[in-house]
Amino acid sequence: MLGLAGSAAAGVAGWLSPVLIVLSALLLGQAFYILYVKRRGTRASVIITWSAALFVVGYWTWRMLCAVHCGS
């Protein structure tokens, strides 16, 4: 029973990963649009947005490199 649940979770995670990547890109785009086009936001929101962007890009890069080198 546990093996079947793990297989189902892996299937959902495999399908959900590209959706979450697109969703995070859209939300970061919206945050930068609000900050720099609409000129709304505080210094803290600029720092948080840039920190989130660096984290997301770093995570995507790590996933890509791991997929290439680890063979996953």
C-alpha cells in the first residue's frame, strides 16, 4: 500500500512541477510589474521581491544541473 502511495505522489509531483514553475514566473513577473511599472512598493518589498527572484532562479538552475548530472 505504501509503495502505491509513493508512486502516486511521484506522478503528481512530476505533473505539478512545471505548473509551479510557470506559476512562480507569473507571480514574480506581477511583483516586478507592480514595483517598477506602477512604481508602488517599499524598500522592503523590493528586497523581498529580488530575494525571491534569486531564490527561484537558483532553485531552477540547481534542478536543471541535477537533472543533467544525476541523470534524473
